[in-house]
Amino acid sequence: MHADLQPADLQPARPFADRPAITCVGLAKSYGRTRALVGVDLQVERGSVFGFLGPNGAGKSTLVKILTGLVRPSAGEVRVAGGRPGTRPVQRRIGYLPEQFRFPFWLTGREIVGLHTRLARSDGDYSHLLDLVGLSDAADRKTGEYSKGMQQRLGLAQALVGDPEIVFLDEPTSALDPLGRLDVRDILVHLRERGMTVFLNSHLLTEVERVCDRLAVIDHGAIIAQGTTDELLLSPGLRVSVGDMSADAFTRLSDVAIRAGWDPPSLADGVLRVPGVAANEVPDVIRVLVENEVPVFEAGLVRQTLEEAFVHLVREHQHSRRQEP
Amino acid sequence: MSPAEHTFAACPPLAADAPGGRRPVARRGLAAVSRRFVQVWRRNAYVFVKLWKTNLFPPLIEPYLYLLALGLGVGFYVDQIDGVDYLTFVAPGIIVVTSIMQATFECTYGSYFRMAFQSTFDAIISTPVSPEEVSLGEISWGATRAVINAGALMVSLAIFGRLDLVWAPAILALQFLVGVQFAALSLLITSKVRQTEYFNFFLSGVIFPVQMLTGAFFPLSRIPEFLQPVAWAVPLTSAIDLTRGIMLDRLGTHSLLELAYLMVTTAVFVELALRSMRRRLIG
């Protein structure tokens, strides 16, 4: 299992030139009249785990395919591992786990990794990658007997063939149970420790929040936010469990929020949320509620989850797009 | 923090790839192929060998039925064609038809499955293997399947005394060539389709009609005169005539022209397939 592996079990990472792992400037891609990417600026530092988030159809897979040399950009510049994607020097340095893949069900896990090793023309035995992804006991079983999670781990082992410096993982944990996701998270941390750059495209925001150093959010082909997890989360916000709250009381609280510079409050299932409230402003919110005879059961400052931040960012971006002429 | 504050503000300018800012000219088609395509061929061969019984025997049923139905069934009512009995006449046609069907199915449904459903090509292209090498690996494997099944059929024909195995290497080499041609044509079609149902047009509209038009089952002299130039324009006609020429010892100077025509058209199909597959794989 991966926990037993030491960094020395893997080949030492070969540093490329002292440049970012990935740089995109003004990257654009159009399919006919459909604009999949619009002026994407992005930089991923070497040795980091980078999370890439976005709603379905936002352009995530298009960007990943450009970075792996599977799609040509319509405009802009892109560098991966110091070179142009699709060229042999770059392809030698990357690994890729596609979002949807299947293996011939009559081949074993060891055979799959072996075949890919020959395709990558890598030297050495890479069957230890099966240990890394926790498939050593199932290495000689046919992949037709593998669960979805095991197949996903096998795909991850395949992506790591050739000792890549940058690995692109498209939804690597989507078919995994919680324990499997935990294992993959440990693997990603392990890869980062040995200097590998991981570009993680995932819908599972909890995983991204826990493992990624930096992340970016894309919507309608444009990067709408990027930074560290802490930078992206709106905090603190106030969460109050309330009883019946009249529309009049909610309007007055909204007015106070506007004057105080907080984000608009929301009320759902007896939980009132007021984002942007600082600790010293909590009494002001409680006072408004009490004055308007709203029963207050519990109140506390909460840190926004990545899911909330993601929804907030995407909705705000989509709202601003609708406002554009 | 607003989205604007998160937006990456200052990406460093990128240097040009080559001095003077000129990008290197990328090679395309056959010029972009190295020996790495052999690794793709080897991958397909390995997958085939693992299930060799399933992969080898069912495709042989159809040509054997052709041999039985046409050679022994129809042949019972046919006296002689071109100076030989019908089974001897039709055997070369069935060998070539077996070859093209194997190559066609391998590089239509087989390649499409690997490309669209298994994402195998995406995983391969993310290694130093180029799209052209993936395509040539697929084509050469399709041609190999043609040779395997044609060879198995030829063994039976030899047992029945319809084939002198002295000619087997030449016939198999020819089947490889015609296999490359139809594998390339099929991969060209595969690069264009968005779902497997479209292969029905190719199979029913091209592959099956050309079998009727190219002298596989009856002499070309039996088709209308105005169609004969069309029939000779189809390279398959040359392939069948050459195979029959080898098996019946009827090769002549025209055979060299047929072989040259087959080779030139094959090269054209391969080049077109490689370029079209690059466009499909690198969108």
C-alpha cells in the first residue's frame, strides 16, 4: 500500500528549467461559433497540487486537453514543462488520466501498466506503481473483475508511468468510495512531496479543498477566480438558527447589511446566513433580529465551505453576464 | 474577495520557441512517423493474443460459408469459368474479401471503440507517441488481422488442393498490402464519424458493393461494359486480379501495373488517414 512506500521507491523527479510548470496567457479556443475558452491566464507553480473547478461545460476538459496536447488552442500562448504541449519533449514529462476510459477487461492490471510502459518507452519496471495505488494484491486479476474504483486507481497508475513531472488528473476520484478518495488524496500528497506537479480537475470540492495548494474556478470559458483556498473562501460569515422571520424583518436586515457592507443575507430552512460579517459586528445582527421579534436559537461565525464559495462565484459571474448588453 | 481580485494579473510574457520568434514547422502524415508506431501495433497484438480464440475463429466462419455456398453449392451448377472450376476461380476472391473485411472491421468499430469509448488513444498520445504513429499502428494492425485470417483460410484451401503453398508468401504479402489500403480507408472514415451507426453507410454503401463490382465472385466480363472502367478504377479489382494471377499462375506485365496502382493508391489512403486522424485526435 502507498503508506508503506518511501519516496525512494519512485524515481527522483527530474527538474526542468526554472520556470512554472504551466503558463497560459490569453488562451482561447473556439469550436465554430462556440467559445470554449476566452482569454485564460493561468500559472501553476512546480511541485504544487492545483485544483481546477467549474460547472459542466465551463471549459475544464478543453483546457486540460490543450495542456496535454490533445486540443490545439485557437489563440494565446501555453507552456507546459517549459515547452509547447504536444511536442515530444513535453509529452515525455507529463502523465494524463482521462475523464472517461475503459480497459480491455481480459487484461490484468499488471499487463495494462506494462503495455503503457512500453508505449511511453520508459525504462525500468513500473509495476511498483500498482503498490502506490493500492492494487498490488489485484495486480494479476483481470480488470473485468475490478470495481470502478479499482479501475480508476489503475488509470492513476497508468498516468504515472514514465515518471512524469506533471500529471493531469481528470476526475480521478469520481468513482471512488470515501476510503478510496482518502487513498487518492494521500497519493496526491505523496506525489507533491517528491516534487511532482499535479493538475487536478475535479467536481469533488471537498477533495480539492483538502489537498490543493491553489485552485482556479472557470465558468463560460473564463477564469473567474484563482488563488489559495483561504483566499477564495469568504469568511467570516454569520450563521443564525432562527424561528419565524417575517418578510418585513428580513427586508430591514437586508437594509442594515447594505449599509454595513455585508453581502446580502439568505434564509433557508430556519437558517439565516449573513456573509461578510466580522466578529465584532455579530451583536449588530442579533440586535436587528431581536428588535424585529425574530426568535434566535443559536448564532455563530462560520467559515465558508469551498462549495459555498464555488456556488457564490459562479452565480455572481453568471449574474454579471446576464447584466451585460 | 471579488472574482476580479482573484484573477491572475501578471502572467509573464512567453518567449518564442525558436530564435527570431519563428515556430518550427511541424511534420504531418507519414513524415511524422517514427518506429514508435510498432509499439501501438504490439499493444493491439498483445490484446488480440490474449483472446485469440474469440478473435480468430468467428471471423473465419463467414469465408468458410462463402467457400461452401459458392464453391461447392453454386459451383455444382457451373461448369468452368476462365478455364477453371468455380471453386478454384472464386477462392482468390474469397481470400481478398476476407482480408478487406478483417481490416475494415478492425479499423472501423475496433479503432472507434479504442478512440471514443476506451480513451485509449488519448492515453497513448499523452506519451511521446504521436497521433500519426497511433494511426499507423492501427492501420498496420488492421493489415495484420487481414493476413492472419487470409492465412488461416489459405491453409484450408491448400488441404482441399486449391492452393499451392509455394505461393503463400506472395499471396500473404499482397493481402498485407490490400489490408493496409482498406485499414487506411476505414480509419479515414473513422476519423469522420461521430457515432458507430454511420459505419453502416460505409459498409453497405462502399465495402459490400465493391465486392460485387471487382471480380471477386464472377468475371469482370460479366458486368456491363460502361461499368468496367469504374471497376478497374477501384484498386480492389487489381488486388483480386493479382491474387488470382498468383494462384492460377497467370501473372503478366499488366500485373506490374496493377501492383504499382495498388501501392500508389494505398500510400494515398494512408497519408489521408494519418492527416485526418490527427485533426480528429488533436481537435
